[in-house]
Amino acid sequence: MSPLLPVTRSLFIARSQCPAVGETASFSPFFPFTLPVSGRSARVASEHHAFPTGHAIRPFLKRKIRDNHNLRPHRSSTRHFTVWVTQLHFRKNRQLLQHRVFPFHPRHFSNAKSGSDPPCADGKNCKLSCLCSGSRKIRGRHHAMKMKTGTECGASAGPAGRRRILKSKQNDVFTPAEAGHRLSRERYKKIEPLLRTKLVNAQHRLKTAPFSVLIIVGGVDGAGKGETVNLLHEWLDPRFLAASAFGEPTDEEVRRPGHWRFWRRLPPRGRIGIFFGSWYTWPIESRVFREIGRSRFEESLDRIRKTERLLAEDGTLIIKLWFHLSRPAQRKRLKELEKDPLTSWRVTKEDWRRFRKYGRFRRISAAAIEATDVPNAPWVIVDGEDARWRNVFVARHILKRLTERLAAAGRAEPGPAVPMKPPGRRPATMLDSLDLSLRLAPSEYRKQLSSFQERLGCLARKAKQKGIASVLVFEGWDAAGKGGTIRRLTPALDARDYRIVPVGPPNDEERSRHYLWRFWREIPADGGITIFDRSWYGRVLVERVEGFAAPEEWKRAYDEINFFEEQLVRH
């Protein structure tokens, strides 16, 4: 008996000798055939032979290989020449799809001296010893594996060809970035000076432009993200360029909505901001390590799409760059960094842990890119294998997007005036049903005020213990009692737990960003209370009435306010 022979990653063959003849028959080491079985350990027998199946087959084979044992029949008295073949098929989520085991009789194989090809079960000769009649479609593919090699069952492809057949080729958004782009040193030296000059000139024109630029950098480890960000600081004027690196959320950031830390770092108009790590990091990594399910992953991507649309409609130019490396290129890059004493600190055990999940990272990242690749914020995949080609490609893309936007901003003209609606009957609203004649006696007022203040203080302490943040918004007519109401609320609260934010006309810093930016900065942490004396509703009230907001701005503000409040409630 010869030991169990591992042929491929998912194919194992046991070969036994014939006791009567004393010699081993020749056969091909690839046997596609079909024997559907259940997911449990079953007994598939031919006469006195049995073999584990289902989920038990993989550990069984591994154990046999480790112990260097043979697969033997349960009864050694049999004189049948038996070959046990098993092949495992898994879905993408690593769940067992199909497992096949079959005992082969000597008539299926020829003697080593004959050299003739064994016939298939359907009566036809095939270079590959198989039972083609037993094949069936699995996930839409014929299991006889008539591949691009042009040979029946891929038999003449050899061991390397069989590995290519069994290895599923990934054709996704990253495939075009694996073309192996290269740029020579001489060509790079000719391109660099002119490209840097054009970038600086475009950045100088941006200073007076009515929009900001947000560059989102993502991708695999070792693809050159950090080197590219450093290069942009070298080629551009760093005084008007701000890079923000987002790692694990701090204690302060965890206690607020997820996008709070990103809103605080948004660049003002006329500046360039770089997000090194962004709102894409958490959903992708959490999905890869199975910390969240598909529904929450898609919900996070939907929230990202809405945020980017909100910023783009406000005028922000969003440039999204994904730096990609193939699996062999990433392994090579990590080993090079680890080998160099000056860069070995950059490669940690966590990097290798993430590398082992390269396939899952790739699939989930591709899904995230496809779901968020929209016209107002498109993705660009960057081949990060060659540094010179990567630098030129990124710089040219940023220059192209920025130049096009500057040209469009220079041609922009004020939109047509919105015609006023003719006076007519105003529909009834909630304010029309408000009873303004209600009164309360002074003695009853003092009694109820003391009771409700005590109750409010008790509820505030419970909310702090449970980590529930509260936002109180006061809007209304001038002199309607907003300030007096706030003054009567605060005696019941602990001064360390609340903050009052009076909202007036925006200053220059606030006008240079999205109007919600100044409110995101004031969001309380878990257990805290923020009281807004006027709020974001001014966008659709005062700014609309006074003409500070254009019609297209206050019209879309309703959806923006709903989305903003939804994020506060979901936290």
C-alpha cells in the first residue's frame, strides 16, 4: 500500500496495490465524477469498503496525511483492486457544496505496461480517467471542466494546467490594475518637473475657488498609500494641504456617531484635504472579520453614499483612490519591508493576519467599490506595484479632476430666478392648531415647575449611567420664550453634563464649509446633553426667508436634515 497522495488543494487520492498481481496499475491523478452525498458523515460502500464523507472527510484526510497512513478496506480479505478518490467543492463562504467519493474497480484502469487509455463510463475514450456520465452542473458550470485549454477535461494540461483549472480566476474591478504597469527612470525624470508645476499652479487657482477638494485614500497594505500621501505633500504647497489619518477610534470618537470624526476634519473651500483611511475602513474590515452581517454592511455603504452626495452637492470635489496589489505582489512587498531594518517596523503581525484573508478582503472591497462608485464620487483603482508609475498616475488624475472642476467653476453663472407663486390660500399647519390662550396660575406654576425639574434631573442621571446622549433643539419666534425655558431647565441638570450652544450667523470659518459642519462639532458624547438655542433648521427658515440660501440649497436641506438626525438617533 502506498501512502495517501495529495494531488491538489481539494483533491486527494488513495492508491492501493492488488494483492493478487503485486504491482500498481497506472492511472491519471485527476478523477472528476459525481456522487452527491449529504452534509453528514455517511457510509458510501462498495461491497466491504467504507469511507467517511460530508464534513468529516477533510479532517479525516488531513489526519491520514499527517500520520502517513494508508486508506485500507475494512476487511483485508477482499482481493479487489480498489482506488479511493475524493474531491471537495466549497462555496465562496467556505461551506461544503459537494463531496464525492467513489471506489474504482481494476477494469477502470489499464495495466502499467499496456499504456492504453481507460474508457469513460459513457463509452468514449478520454485522456482523463473519469466517469463523465456522473457529472452534473454545479453553480452553473459543467463538472467535466472543459476549460480554455481546448482539451477534454483539461487532461493534457499537466499538473500546472490542473492547478489553473481548479483555481478560480477572479475577474473583478481590480483585474485591470494587475496589468503590471511600469515606468522607466528616464521617462519619470522627464515627466516629474512639468507635472509638479502644473499641480502647484492648479492648487494656486484653487485658493480663490468656491469649492474644496477631498482626496480619499484606501487600498491594501503595502500598495504605496503612505508614500503617495508624502509625495503629494512634497509636490504641492503643504500650507494649503491637510492630511488626516484615521486609525482605531479613540474613546472620544467611540462615544459619538461614526461619521463625527470625519466631519470635523473636512477641508474648507479653497483647500485640499486628504483622508488616509476613511469611512470605508470600518465597514470593510468589520465585514471581512465577520463582526457585522451583510445587512449592516449594506446599510453602512448606503450611509456613505448619502454623505458623499451631500458633500458633492455642496460643491466638494471628491477624488477617491484605491491602491491595489495582487496577492503575490503584496506578499513580496511585505517581505521587502520586513527585511529592511529601516522599514521593518511598518510590518506587524496584524498585517500578516490581514494578508491571510486577502481573498475575502478583495471580494468585500470590490463589493464596496461597486456600491459606492457614483458619478459625483467615482473610484479610481491604482496599480501600486511600480512606484514611479503609481506616482505619475495619481498626480495626473488629481490634476485632471481639479483642472476640469476649475474650468467648470469659471464658467458657472447664476441660475434663473425662481418665480414667486401667486398669492393664494395657505394650507393649514400644526401651528394653526396651537392654542395660545392657555394660562397657568403662579402658585400652580411654581408647584409643577419644581416637580418637573426634579423628574428631569432624575432622568438625566439615568441617561448618563446608560450612556445615552441627548440633543435639545429650541426654535421659534424671537421673544417667544426660548431663552427663559432654557434657564429653567439648567437648574435641574449637573453643569458638568450639559452644554448650551447659541447659534447665530455663521462666521467666515463656518461659511467655508458645509452648513452642517458647525453642528456636527457640537454633538455630545454618550451620556452628555447639548442644548441648541436655534439650530440647523435655520437653513430652511431664516436663510430661506432672507435669501442667504439659494433655492436649490434650501430645497435639498430637508433631506440633509433628516439624514443628519437619523445618524444621531441610530448611534
